Amino acid sequence: MGFVSHGHLRMLSIMQSITLIRHGYQISWDQQLKVRGSPAYQRLDPALAEIGVQQAELTAVQVKASGGAIQVVSSPFRRCLETADRIAAACDCPVVPDWRVGEVLLSQVLGSPFSPNGSMDPEWESRREGAGKPAHPESDVTLAQRIAKMVAEWKALKPFPQRLVVVSHEIILKELFNAMTGKTVVVDWHPCGMTTLVRDKPMDRHWRLQGLMAGWKHLGAADRVEPTTEIKQSYHPLDSRS
């Protein structure tokens, strides 16, 4: 994965800053697509909804106001690339797709079996070029391995980069946070929620949290989370809890 050269670094600070951002609200959350009868990519690789586009634009403004970025690393899924594109445009920097920060390719996570050939939006195929190959079939082992490789690469970067942005999925962002800080996080990561981690020196083993965890206040009225399915428990009529 290529990174911007020292000549393109625009910040005077020597601190390394990596901001983890979840993609915006996706259109499939408001649709009831059937597993049979609709293309797999409409469920597994959806575009941003209109509110998701607003979230991405507001996030781009926030990233730029916070110092910008020299590069945006993005999951190859369309919802992430669409979010990353707006951040990159605001910061005048490139987007680099990378499967190592792609979605967890497990059916229990995706809600449907994944096929590298049939589960991605064909119109966005060219945007996935250079992203490497997906860890498929996925497992807990391959997930841990790809996260570890990504974090190790960031630690070894020379020159010490100032500001990177990563746009990915909730599970991946939490795994990245755990690997980068050595701490486990339990949080509801809103669409376009932001977490900034910093290292003061290249020899620092871990990054530290700067500011809010999965902050979403910059979204204002555009904050919206994915819908949840209400679970109703039925009890026996003679049960005292009925």
C-alpha cells in the first residue's frame, strides 16, 4: 500500500494521528430486500442513503477542520468508498482501498453468504483495483491476522506520518482500536462516528485516544443509526410475568 511521500506532508507537528471513521448510513437499512429475487450486491454492497451522504459531508468538514488528512484508507465496499471520497475531496488527498480494513466476510455478520465475484457492486469494480484480495473464506484467525498486519504496517511507516483517516465497518474499527491501543472497547459506533488515535513518537507501542470515542456530535440533526429489530418475548398465560 503506497503512502504519501515526505514532501507532501502538510502538518508541522510530528505526531502520528489516525482517525477511525465508520461509513455513513447505508440505503439497505431502509429497504426490505429479499434474499432471493434481488442481486446480492444490493444487500451486501449498498450505496449510502441520502442521510448517509449528509453524514459523510459533515464528517468531511469535521476532518478538515481538525487538521485534514494526507490519505484516506478505505474498505473496498461502496458505502465506505462513498464516505471516503467526500473526506478526501475536502482534504485534497487520495483514497486508497484496502481489503485489510474490509467487512468481516462471515455470513452471520453479513446476513447472507459472501462471494467475492457476486456480492460486490459491479459498477464500482474499478474503484477496488489495488485493494488486494479479500480474506475469503473468513475466520477469526484471518480477521486477527489482517488487522495485525495493518497495524504493524502503520507502526513501521517512514517518515512518521501525521494524519491518516480510515473508513471501515463497526466490527473492523473496534478490532483496530483494540490492536492499536491494547484496550477492549464496547460502544455503539454510530454511522460516521469518529475516533482519533495518536502516537507521539515512533517507538510508542500503542496509540492513545484523543478526544471522544466514536464521536458523532458533528452530525447534529443528521445523526441516525441503523434500525434494530424489536424482539418480543411471549410468556405462558399462567406465568406471573405475562
